[in-house]
Amino acid sequence: MEFIESNRVHLIQRMGMITVKQIADDLLACNVMSCEEVNTIACEKVEQEASRMMIYMILNKGSEACNILVKSLEKHNPFLFHDLQGYCTTGQVEQDKLNYLIQDLKYVYLSSAFQKYHPLGSDIDIIFDLGTAYTDVLLWKKDIRNSRKGQLTLNVLLEELKNPCIIEGEAGKGKTTLLKRIAVLWASDNCSALKKIQFVFFISLTSTRGGIYETVCDQLLFEQYPICKQDFMKMLLAQRQRVLFLLDGYDEFNPQNCPEIEAMIKENHKFKNMVIIATRTESIHKIRQFGSLIAEIGDLSEESCKKLIKNVLTSKLADGLLNQLKEATSMKSLMKTPLFVIIACAIQMGESNFHPSTQTLLFSTLYDLMVEKNRYKTKEITEKHIMLSINHCGDLALDGIFDQRFDFQSEDLVDVKEEVLLASGLLNKYTAQRLKPTYRFFHKSFQEYTAGRQLCKLLTSCQEAEVKKGYSYLQKINTISDITDTYFNLLLYTCGSSLDATRIILDLLKRIDQHRNISQLFSLKNLALESKYTKTSDNVTEKEDLNKTNKDIFADCVINFFYESSSKSALSQDFEEFFGGKSIYINTQNIPIYFSDFFRYLPNCVSVLGLIKLDFFGNYTPSKEIDDENVEDVQISSLKTYIPEKAVSLFFNWNQSLRSLEITLQDFNKLKKRDIKYLGKICCSAASLKLRISNSAGITGTLNEVLETCKNLQDLTVESTPLTVEDERQITTMTKLKTLHVRDLQSENLEGGLIDGIKKLVNAEGLVFDNISMDEGDAKKLAEGVRNLRKLRLLYMNHLTAIGDGITYIVRSISDELSELEEIQLVNCCISSDAVEILVDGLNVLSGMKVLMLPWGDDVKVCLTKLLELLETMPQLTKLGLRKWNLTDVEIRILGNFFEKEHLENLQHLDLAMNCVTSDGWLSFMQPLISLKKLVSVDFSSKQDWVPASLLVCKLSQVLTTLNYLKEIKVTGWKFDCHDLGLINGAKVNCRKQFQLVHS
């Protein structure tokens, strides 16, 4: 390969000696290149550049074009003849090897061995085919904060593929099948998005060994493959994004077994090959920060479920199973997971009368079936030895979960009868390409079920030694992330195995919840350090971390445990102690069945919840409901409603008042009267209501009707939704409002509308105006109106670019009347130095200030010294913004000296963007930054692009790894090269930090 590259340069340098026309004539005569291709080159003005293009194009055409070129050179330029002849011969040999590799890979992916598999392990003689077992899936595109941003099909995913791509999904969602499907599509040449890919390598991360080359040979090819490791690795570098790695099962991957694959994922900029990694949800936190595209596998649709069942079962068995599923509504949620559909089909082949309703019951039926049906294979072994072996298998599964082990060796089975576990199918044995045999459960989920079954047996045993052993496992579960991620499935199956075990697990959850603080979101080894800075449970770091997804994951997990336990109302009092003050999130596009059971059987728990978050979307296919508007018509028409009937029945049938309900209406282009009626039924169920309306032009003109049904409204947010004067007037009549947030409203302010009536909201504690149309006259009216809002604690005014000197009146109202203010944010509001001085002088009376995002302007830095004197009296401050203050190195050093004195030890957000600081200034600021130990986010973005000094990059990477709570650092405008990014990412990986670097 090195010979080829050196000769390529040599040849191109000398090609200038030959006229393009001579070569072009020979190529045209032999029909190797089209007239269009030759004309494109021949019309080039510079002969040497044209020659370079010619040789590249010829070499890309293959052997025939190379031979024509050689003959042409032999005739026109004998001096180059021998050089090019050797080059083309060597290059063709290497290309032939690569072509053979491509054919070998395609042969593997199209083979029966790759496409046919035993879903329940090789000892259970049930075989599925990828062609019939695969059904099209929908994926949710997600951002770095784990929020869903829209749906993708597999084809769209491949068209928009970014590198690396992470496929996330719960156990059994079909991650492996999806990756195999991609490999088959490539091998079949049936996907246009994969045409540009030259090589696809499907790798199971469960059994990696050595390096990438060794793993590929072991899993896909054979040892002593004709392409040596050195040439293979050079090929990866040369082909770049024309190579696609499909890495399956990162949750079962041991990076020490193959550091090269770990580097390919976490340092992909060095390899530049395309990578798609599949991992379970509980393990994605290990690699989320490295993903350019994150997609979560969605639920299997009802139609896909039916298709899958009909594909793998005979007509009679398929009809029988589908009828059972139709009757058992509780099974619908279970059938959204492909693995459970497959297990149900497999069980149906052997047991036509089973009726499981939960994952545990499904696995339990399978477990008992496997053990009982295969007893005849071990009839010569005593019952005692059989039970001892099965019991040891449970211990093996349980120890494996806590040790993150999914492969077992012969020494793990010393005290048991191996043939019992193999004959029953509880374990599978693998001997190919191994010096020692490896034992595995047929699926990781089955190991988790077996472990949960065993843990339940220990905890509820009559023998004290076994109970003690069971509790010793529970003592290893110490954090919220242990429950929601690492051991979620173990606890799920434990709860599903008995009510007594559920009660014990619930006691564990309550114990962890009582000691809940920020340290529980991190590993225990940092507990001592982190608890030093998190003495109170209301630290915003934890709240924001959990609320970013609008979901209290912990409470959601416990509802899952409740549903899996099938306990109904039997443990209602036990669960009530846990749910007091918690919040839950319900996406009305897909309301899980466990919420229905939760509302039905645990009404006491629902009534003590602190908050229920409910999202409605106007951009999905609505359900058909009866139209009350035309009920007198002979033929009752149908009306599509966007507020689902299921959500109405969930809340309106509620016989007790909920504490607080937060409703989001998003992307509504239309809102019917029946929708408004349904909203009213839902809203009336809560004592306190929060309403957020976003990007919903269809609500314009009807918001006043919506608000009339919300007598208990306390928080209102309107974003990117135009308002009529009637809508605005209705808002001002909502005198119970505590928070009003209006954003992205560019319509002209109407006489008698919101600005004129703002003074009526005398109970308001928070007021946010962000990017709304407002001139100087409007600002003066607003300034007069806010004087009446004596309870105001939060005032945000952002991007009010046309208010002129009106900001001075607003600032004066703040200083004169609003003594309860704790948070001020005035951004891009035509600020002047006079207004800043008025505001700074007024801060003396605002002793409770926690957030100070100060206005910007070219001449406001003159107030810096006075501001810092005031900040010394505000140790409770959590957010500080000095954006666009025109700060230079001098001022940034003054600010750094101030921070080193630790006056603001609680500061969590710092915005110093768009100032005039050089590398020297930022370098001097790095050390003081370490004093702000609780920082969560910082913004050091610059006005213009610039290249930071190497020493600054080194110091920045060191500082970032010392800030334990840092989640995000913005440095847009800072031009980092690959070495800079490698240094920062390397430091982040080594220190196991999760912060996100946002740069140009």
C-alpha cells in the first residue's frame, strides 16, 4: 500500500509531460471513458491539473482503464511506461483482495447461518428467519439531553446517518435484528443509502478478542485471511466513511478485550469510519456523549406485531395467539417488544393454553416449560441433584448481574451437573474457536429474569441463611441510578415473582429515596467529595438533571414495579409512602397500560403525587369521536379529536382532587370545541394547574375559551402562538396566576390587551417576556404596570430590541417597588449605562437575589467595580451573566480575583460570552474558575472566530475535569483542531465526566 501511494504522487507529478489529448483519444477509441468524462477533463485550462484528474479517474475505473493507460504511455512516453505498469499491477492485486473481502462479507450476511437463529437458544429446536422475523420499526431521534425530537424510519436513519450513531433500546426491542437487517440490506444491494458504503462489518461486542482485525476474522472471516492486519488497518484509514461498523451489544462489551473498538467509538475522529452502536438503555450513559446521532427503537406497532406472529406461526397457531391477545388487554403493552412476541410464539408452539399478562409471567411460563419439557433428558439424575443444579443456575445468574458477567466458564459449574442446565436450555454452551467452553443464557433478559426469580426465592425463604444472602445483594443497590438503570430489570422480575418480595423491594426504594441527594446520580466513589457540596436536597443540579426529560424516572420505575407485581390494591398503603410529593409524566400519544392500573388500583397514591405532567400533540393522527355539535343530525358525523378519550377517562373519572397538573399543548393547527370540552374535563381534576401552549396557531382566537375552563390556573406559558385581543384580555382576568411566560410573539400590541392589563395580575410571582413585539411606549406602560406586582420574585425580559429608552423606566420600577425580586434577567433590551447604574444602585435593597443575568451594552463595564462590591453581599447567587459587557483581559482578571475569594460559592451558571478576552486573559481566569466548585454550565463564547493558544487548551482541559457538576461548556467561536479536541475528550474520558462541549 505504501508503494502504491508513493507512486501515485510520483506519477501525477510526471503526468504533466503527456498531453491530455493523446491519452483521451486512446481512451475514447477503446470505449473506456465516455465523451462527457473526457470533455470534462480536456476543457481544463491547466494541462498538469487536467493530467491529475485524468489519472485519478482512470485508476478509479479499474483494470481495463489501467491497461489502456499503460499502452497509451508506451506509445507516447516510454519513460513513464515501466513506472505505471508496476503501479497498475500492484494496485490491481490489492484491489482484487479488497473485492474478495467485499464478496466474502456479502456471502456471510446472505447465508443461512447469519439470517437463521434459535431465539430461545440452540437446545430449543425452534428456528426463526431474519427475513420473516424482522418487521419495520420506528425510531425516535433524541438529543444529548435524552429528549425525543421526532421519528425516523430505518431508511431515513441511513440517509441522515451521522457518525457515530447510537441505537438505544430496552431488552428485546430488536437492536440486534435491526443491525443484522442493515448488513443484509448492504449485501443485497437493496438500499440506496448504503450504495456509498464499500465495507460493512457486523460485530458482536459480547465476544470480541484482540483487535479489530482479529475480531473481524474471528466472527466474519477466518484466521490467516489473505489480507494481513497491517493492510487491513490501512484500508480502514484510506476508506474512511466508506466503511461501516455495526457494533452490537455495547452493554455486554468489555473494553479491555478490544481497546481498538472502544477507541473507534470514543475517539472516532482518529478512525473516521462510520459506526452504529447498539446498546441497552441502562448502558447508554457510558457513550451518550460521543453520539452524533442517537435513535431509540420505538414500540412495535399492533400491525407489526400481528405480521410477526403470522410470519413465524402456522395459521392455526397464529389465529389462536392473536385471539388471546385481543382478549387480554394487559398483554398489549408486552407485545410492543419483539422479543416477547417471539417468546409468546415459541411458547404457543408447545403450550397453546398460556395466558401471561406481564414480562415475569411470560418468562416464568417459558422457564417452567423448558425445565419440565426436558426432564426426560436427565431421567437418570436424581431429583435432588437436578434441583441443586437449577438453584446454582439462579445463583450464577444473580452473581452475573451484579458482576456484569454474561459469559461463564467451566469452573463456574464445578458443583453442578452441567447436563441438567444444558438439557433444560437454561444455559447454552459455546465451544467454537475457543480453548475453553463458554456458557451463556440464551438472552440477557432471560438471565435477568432467572436472577430476579432467585433473588425473590432468597428474600422470601424460610431459611435465615438464604434471607441473609438475599439482603446482602440488596445492600449493593445504593443509588437512584442503580434502580433506574443498572438493576432495573432485576428488581422488575423480583417484584413480578411475589407480593412479599415486592414489599421488601419497596422498603429498599423508600430507604434510598429518604437519603436522596445529588450524590445518588453519580458513582459511590465520589460520594464523600460530592456530599460536601450538596448539603440540601433542593440543590438545582439534581432537579434540572431529572426534569430535563420532563419525567421523574424514579417514580416511573416504581409504577412499573407495581404493575409487574400484579398486586392491584394489596400494597396500596406501602406504595403511598413512596409516592408522596413525586411527579410523573404521561405522553398522551402512547399512554402505557400500567398508568391505567396505577390510577385504578392506587387512587391514594395518585392523590398524593406532587405533580402530573401531561403532554398533548396536535401533529399526530387523531382519534375519531362523536361530534356533539351536530348531535341533532339524523346521521351523527364523526369528529377527529386531538385530546384522546383515554386521557379524559383517566382524569375525569377521578373521584379525588389531584394536587397539581401540568398540561402542554404543542403543534396544534386546529382545536375543536370537543377538544376544548375534553381539556376542561381534565383540567378540573387538579387543585393547581400549569398550562403551556407552544407553536399552536390553531389555538389563536380560542385561547380565551380554553382559559375559561381553567379556573385553577396558576402558571401560563405561551410560545410561538399568536394571540387575539380577546385572548390577551382573558389572560389578564386570571388573577390567580403566579407565573406568566410569553415568548416569540411578534404581533402588534393591541389596545386593551396584555400590556395594558398586566397590572391586574397582582398575585404574579414570575413574569417572562422573551422576543415579543414592544416599542418604547409599550415599555413605559409595562413599567407602570409592574409597579403593582409587589409579589414579583422573577423578572425576565429578553430580546426586546425596539423599546429604546423604555428600559430605563422598567429598571426604575424595579429599583423603586419590587423589593421581593430574587431573579433578574435583562438581555438585549437596548440597555444604556444610565439604566445599568440605576439597576446596580437598586440592588442594595434586593437582598434575596439568586439570579442576576445583567443587560449588555458597549459602555456598561464601567459599573463592574460597583457590581462586584454588591455581589460580595449575595453569597446565595446561583446564576450570573455578564454577556456582551465588552470585558477585556483587564476586567476578566479582576473578575477572576473576585471569584478566588469564594464570595459566590453557590454559583452554578456563569455567562461571560461575547466579550473581548484574549488567550492570556482566559488563561489567567482558568485557576479562579476552579473556585466555583458547583458550576453546572459556563459560556465563554466569543464574538469572532479565533484560535486559542495551546497552553490555554491544556489548562482548560485540566480545569473541566476538576469541576464535578459541570454539564455544559459553550465556547462557540473558539477554533479547535483535532489535537485540541482529542486532548479535551481524552481528559473527559479518563476522568469519566459527562459534560458537553459546544464549539464552532
